Amino acid sequence: MNALEIIFWLALALVFYTYVGYGVTLFILVRLKRLLGKQNKAKDTPDYEPEVTLFVAAYNEKDYVDAKVKNHLSLDYPKEKVHHLWVTDGSDDGTPDALRKHPEVRLYHKDERGGKIGAINRGMQFVKTPIVIFSDANTILSKESIRVITSLFSDPKVGCVAGEKRIMMGEKEQAASAGEGLYWKYESALKKWDAELYSAVGAAGELFAIRTELFQEVEKDTLLDDFIISLRIASKGYTIQYSPDAWAMETASANVKEELKRKVRIAAGGIQSIIRLKHLLNPFRHGTLFFQYLSHRVLRWTLAPLALPLIFLLNVLLAVGEGLGTPGLYNILLALQLLFYLMAMAGLWLENRQIRFKPFFVPYYFFVMNYAVYLGMIRYFRRQQGVNWERAKRAKHSP
């Protein structure tokens, strides 16, 4: 085996491990822990009912205000123990006025727009409860969300609880809906196994909670506030638990173009997070968390996307050396790669014509996700990614 072949197989193994192999490895490790009776399941006390603050940092979300407040007021938890806090910095579409119609809500608004993390940093000074639950304005929470989340906090080792993000699927979903929905189903499975092995690797801003005392002000230019906040808590020795019974439902991005806008921001934030959380890459200090963080996040935001074009180029060279058109291994692998990318192109063509065919949507979404990493890297290193909200347009379903 020559040097080209060695690099090719190493790069292929890296990509396979990142997107499939880690999930398989995680599943096996969790199964072994169950067989050995060493499950890492947080203690769960359903009757543990501390006071909580439902915190929403919103920018121009007028259309969602009434439904969101109604949803929060209907959650199964003692009403006197739930505090409703909204920060609407920079909103100029009538969001603050819409919230003032709801006396249950404590509203903190200022005209200056400082991004989501600026709103969170400012709003946390008004949180007086031991638990704060963050949620986005355009999501609807499951009725049991607060009760499920607080029950996990009865375990003192738990510093953060991540809820599940669910995507509302239309009957004729586009590539964005189909791809995003499948992606989050797979992500939910990984988070569940991560938490059972040791700790989930970050939380999604749609729904997550922390112990208020563990919050530390985050840098004003932070792009992934939810990820940074939750991982810094985990780095202190606490665990991030995950429960699919506490979920936040939102509609998918309106189309792949809008989803790309969101993914590029996440990719830029991913690079920023890796730099700021570099201490987590010390296996001697963080052990299992290091393994999970590297496998689940770092590789996805760095080496795996960069390896994809290298794999294709090396595959072409190896197929040429083998003899193009022959039934050799490298020719077969090249044909499979070409088929995959042709399916991705077909997904784009079908979406533009609003034709529903799911098998092509998944390759297309995978391609868009990895393409976004390149754009995100460029934006981050050129300092072109702003901290202010860049909300993607969502599909037209009620949240």
C-alpha cells in the first residue's frame, strides 16, 4: 500500500467515524455499561419543584409572542414557582408592545441591539431563581418540560439539562425540512447516548436549563451562546443531562438557502467555540468528556468536512492508477462517490421545482451542511460573522 492509499483510507475512516462510527461506538459503550450495571443515569426526583425562570431573549418576534406566552402559561408546574422573563433588545417590530399585554411577563427592553448573548448577559442579573430555562420565542414547549427538567436537577452533579429540538414536518416538506428533521432525530439519539455514557456535549438554544449560580458572563462576540454556556459548565465537572420528554417544537427553515444561512453561522461559531474551549482538548484533565467533545463536535466542525474533497481527489488518482472503468475497488468507490454527489445535485434540482423525493434530500442536506463549514471558516477568520441575530426564515406552519 503506497502513501496515497494510506492517506485515502485514513481520511475515509475519519469521515466514516465522524458521521456514523461515533454513533455506533457510543451505542456499544452504552450497551456495555447497561450490561455491567454501571449506567450513568442522573437521579430523577419528580416531586422536586424549585422555582424556575423561563427566559426568552427575542428580537423582532411579534408574530410568535401570544402563542409563546400562552404555551408557557399552560405548562404543568406550580404557577407561583414559574417566573416569566423576556429581553427584547433592539426589537422594533412591536414585540415589546405585544409582551406588555401579558401582565405575567417581566419585560426588559432597550432600543440598542447587542445580539442574543448581550441580551442573555443583561437579563441574567434579573434572574433570582435557582434554575433558569432558556427557550427561543418561535418554539412551543412540551407540557411536561419544566417538570422533566427540574427532576433531573435534583441530582447535584447535574449542572445543565438539554431538551430535545423537534422539527415540525409538513406533508410536502422540502429538502430543508426532510434533511433537518432526519438530522435532529439522529442528533437526539446521540445526545441521549452521550448523556447516558457521561454527559451530553452542549445544548441547543431552543430549550436548555442551567443552575443559575453556574452562569458566567459570556464574551460579547460569542456566536454559539448555548454551546459555550453549557460546555463551560461541563468543564467544571458537572454533567449535561438530556431528556427527549422536554422538547421544543419549531418549523424547519423555509428552504435550504435559509438553512444554509443558519448553518454558516453555526460553523463560524463552532470554530470560535473550539478556540475558546481549547482546554477541553486535554484528555488527561477531561477524560470521557474530551472523547465525546472531540468525536461529536470538533471533528464535524474541522477535519471531517476538510477531508471530503481530499477523499474525492485521491479516489480519482487511485482509480486512474487502477485503470478507469475497470471493476477494481477504487473504481467502485469512485462510482459510489459520484452517485452520492449526483443525488445531492438532483436534490437541489428537485427542490427548485418543488418536487418531493426524500432519498435525494438527505445527500443534498449533507452536502449543504459540510459546504457551510467552509463558508463558516472563511467568515470567522475574516471576521465577517456578526454577533447579531441572523434568523433564518422558517417554513409556513404555525409553531
